[in-house]
Amino acid sequence: MNKRFNSAAQLLAAIAAMTLASAASAQSAGTFTAKVGLNKITPHVTSGDMTAPALPNTKADVESDTKPILTLAYMVTDNISAEMHLGVPYKHDLVGDGAIKGTGKLGTSEVLPPTFLMQYRFFQADTMIRPYVGAGLTYAYFQKERGSGAMTALLDPGGPPSTYRLKNKLAGSIQLGATLAFNERWFADVGIIKTYLKTRATFSTGQTQDIKLDPTAVSVGIGYKFF
Amino acid sequence: MQYTKFALAALTAAVLAGCGGSGGGDQTLKVKYTAQVSFGDSLSDVGSYAVGTVAALKGGKFTINGDNTAINPELTGKNWTEHLAAQFGLPAPCAAETGLEGNAAQGFSVARVKKAGCFGYAMGGSRVTNPVGPNNKLTGSALGALTVPVTTQIANHLAASGGKFSGTEVVFVMAGGNDLLFQLGSLQAAATAAGTAAGSATFASTLIPLLAAGATNPATAGAAITAAVRTASAAPGATTTTIVTAAVGAAAVQPGNSAVASAAVYGPMVTTAQTAATAAGAKAGADYAAANGPALVTAMGTAGTELVALVKDQIIAKGATHVVVNNLPDVANTPSGLSKDASTRALINAMVSAFNTQISTGLAANDKVLIVDVFAVSNDQATNPGPYGLTNVKEPACDLTAAKNPLGSSLVCNGSNLIAGDVSHYSYADDVHPSPFNNLLLARYVAKDMVTRGWL
């Protein structure tokens, strides 16, 4: 643990040394930035009970997924920016929980969470490390919900393939992050977004289930500034 | 800047446009079974008695028979084994042996036939090893159920399939319920007989001194009345009324006792005697049941042990690899169980528990056995029906009156002889057998355990 911390510290020191050597960067009003990176979405699920007919305490869990992300930002002023997160659909596994814990993966769903945030970036435009906070909206667009043989077996054994739908929702998001300027054009970015998202699953066999997903998205990326 | 905004909007639109509807997804199951072999009783019977008058009455399974989905989508007429066979992608299960050995005049005598390629051995009334179950011809039943015991069902399958299981079939075992019902029925009949005998004796011994008390010589009068009661009791068609008439007649002719002939005098005496008789009869019946109940609990434990041995020695040792054993459901909470008094229900619970304990200990940690705790779920359904979608867990959905249902059983219950109202989500079809909806719930419960085990 200690050793790992030491090497991480060394790495950070190296990055700092490297960036200090480069030209002063600017993240000033009118700048447009594009960033690509990886984003891991981890839902923190609080599942309601599936409605009747179901075993009491039938719950659902949703697994995490990591996908590439594209972030576009525009510096409205030297400190205030608008940011848009786009990306390919995330594919999450739906897993049995509660009374049906142990049944494993029952289905999958894709979700597109385009997110728009207004941010406040601390310090001067040319500061090397600029932490930022943001708040905004995420539209959770669910698609391609898929059941499985196991889901059919649990809901309607011998019946037609069972499936489900997740309700699309607009949700609030808050963000915390920091950019590290390498030079005038390039920068690294780490950020974490917490989204407060509740949705409802409606199964083809008629039951519904309220699921609070409240995902945390952690992204790391490399960005480029256009002036 | 205008261009940037446009690019953003276009990108968002493009991403959002990549939409798709929901679907069933990959329906492939973890294990592909080549056949479903089912041993047991009425709970899994797929039509062993669907012949003769039973078939004519549109019956054959122990639930609400027939596809009545036109009345309600839940009235599928299917039992749990049929849902699961469909889930496994197998043909609809069929009864391995059909026939009836009952009253020919009533259409309950139909030759026994073994059906090649049918592996639904489970049969209404079947016990674990005892060949005589409820409604077997040897009980005097007009139906003449075959009640082939599970031990013979397995032997029949082995005989039909080269003495072994293939190892690629799924085997269902659900039995023991008739061992309980049959023995409980015998106990109750014997207890009732004991109670009746004790009641009659107490009735006479209470009434005679009361009737004799007014006579000049009560001792002589008592002897005379006793003799009269004895004669009247032995006479064909004796009833309480005939006995009382004889006793009062004998008492009134005794010297000094003519007043007793008046109903105003002897009436209260008879009432007193009846009260004493009822109390004595109930006590004797309860005493009999209490004395003999423990033997039934032991017998259920034995039946459980026998079933464990059959699963181990005749199913697994013969090559089966996926054996699903359902334990006994909560019999005390069936309409039949609910109609019994508290001590009988306690006895039922002890019997179920004795059987299930043998199943769970005898087959524990066996990688070829999956024990499904049907008791737990049926017990929960009885007290917590809402989440299961059950609307009634205490009353049968079938109209079991003689006019509507000549057998008083779900065996001949269908869409035309249900009680009034929406019974689609009732738990029970008759006094012990589940409705099609509850059969679906059972199929789902078994499926859930199979998925968890990696068997489905």
C-alpha cells in the first residue's frame, strides 16, 4: 500500500515537472475544448420490490460499465464553462437481488446519458491545475433492454420470452474535477459526476419495479483546446 | 461558434437516434435437457386418470382443468411440470400410465395402459412406497385411482429405459402428501369411532340413573332400563331417538315412575345425557388422536427416509444428474388443513416437518439434487398473499358440491363448475390442490432455484 502510494506520488511529481517546463497554458473565455477519455459508470442501486406477482423482497441490481467518452466544453468566461458529455451507449447488466439473489444476470440494457453541465473553474485561466465544480442535467435514455432465458424462467416459465423497459428520465447531476494543463493546447482531466436518477422497470409480464440508480461516473481523459 | 452549436446538436441527435426497442434477448439456458421425468402424486399428475367419466367431465388434472384463458388468462389448466417442460423446450409432458379401477357403471373402470415415451409418472393419490393411497380401489372408492407408488413409478421408468437414467434428463420428485392425507384420514376415522363409542356409553350411563331415580326401586328400574337400552341399541337402524324411546318406555312402567313418560320430565334428562356424551366423545376422540398421532409423525419420517433412499439408490445411482426434489408444502394451511381443529393442525405440521426434515438431511449437499423448499413459500403465501398476487388463500376455487362436482375434487373441476366470481388468483382449486395460477407460481419458484443452481 505504502509502496503504491510512493510510486503514485513519484508519477505525479514527474507530471508536475513536465508541465512546469512547458509553456503557460490558457483556459480563458472563448476557448473551446474537446476531451476524449474513459468513463466508468457505477450505479448505486436501491431497488424497490417487484410488484405482484413476485416473491416478496424481489430486487434488482445493476452492474457498472466503462466506455469511451467525448466531452465538449466552452469557456463562457475565464471561470465559467459549459460542458456537454457525449458517448457511446453504456451496457449494464441487470442482476437478481433480494429474494432472487444468486440468479445472476437476467438482462441487459443500454443507456445513453448525455449530460449538460455548467461549471466553475477555480484560479486563473493560465493556472496549471484548475479544480472545478459543476452542476447540470443528465437525460438517461434507455434502449435495447434485453431479457434472457433466465428472466423468462423466473417470470413466465414456458411462456414467450420475457423482457422489460426502463423509463427514460431527466436527472440532476453534480460534478467535481480538475484539469492539469500540459501545455497551451493539451491537458489531462479527471472528474466525477454523481447523478440522482430514479427510474422504473416495467416487465413484459406486467410487474413494475422502482429502481434508484444514483450512478457515479468517474472519467479520465486527455483534452485539446481550440482557440 | 454557430458552427460549434450546430455540431453539438447534430452529435446529440445522432447518439440519441441509435435507439432500439426492448426484446427477449438470448433465451439459451445453461443446461439443455433431453427429457423431463416426473415422479410423485397429484401435484405433478398430467392426466393419469383423464379417461372414462373423468375425461367426459372434462377433467384429468388436479387443478382447474382445461384452457379457460378466455375466462381469465391465468386459467391455463396447466400444472407446474407443464410450465417447466415448456421452459426447457421439451414437448408437453404426458402421463406414463393411465386407467381407473373403480365402479364400471359410473364409468370409472378403464383398462390400465402404459404410454411409451411418456415420462409423467406422477399420479394422483400415489404414496412413497405404499401402493394404497386415497381413492384406491382397496379403500372402497368408486373412482378406483391407481395410486402407483413412487417406488413403482421409478421401477417402471427403469424398466422402460434400459435400467438407467440417461444423465441428460431433469427429474422431478414431489411426493409424501398422500402418505400424510391417507394416514391422517385413517386416524380421524378411528378417532371418530372411538369418540362415538365413548359418547354412546356415556349417554346411556348418564341417562339410565336419571330415568330410574323416580322409581320406587331405582336399582330394579335401572336394570330394566339398561336391558331395554341394550336391546334398542342392538336393533338394526338404531338411533338416539329409538334408544331414548325404549329407555323412557322401560322407565315409565316401573312402579312409581310413570311421571317420567312426560316429555317435560325426561326431556331435560336426555339433554343432560347428550351434553355428557358429547363431552366424553370429544375427549375420547382427542385422546385417541393424541395417543396415536405420534405414530403418524414417525410414519411420515419413515416415508421421508424411504423417498431419500429412492432418490439416492434408484434415481441418482442409476445415472440421473439433475434431480429436483420438492419438499412437502404447508398442508395445515390448505383449505383442508384449515378446516381441522388446532390439535389436528399441529399434528399435520409435525407430520410435514418429520417428512421434510428427512428430505433435507438425507439429500443435503448432494450435487445431483436440488431441494426446493416448497413448504417455505407455501407457508409464506398463506400469511402474506399480496406480493404473490394471490387474492384468496383459504377457499377452493372449484364448486365442490355434489351437484356440481360428483367427485368433490379438482380432478373434475373445469371452467364450468367454479364458484361464482373471479377465482383466477385463488391459491387453491380444491381443498388441497393448487390453482393454475399457483401452479405457475410454483413453476417460477422451482425455476428460480434451478437458475440459482446453474441448472437452468
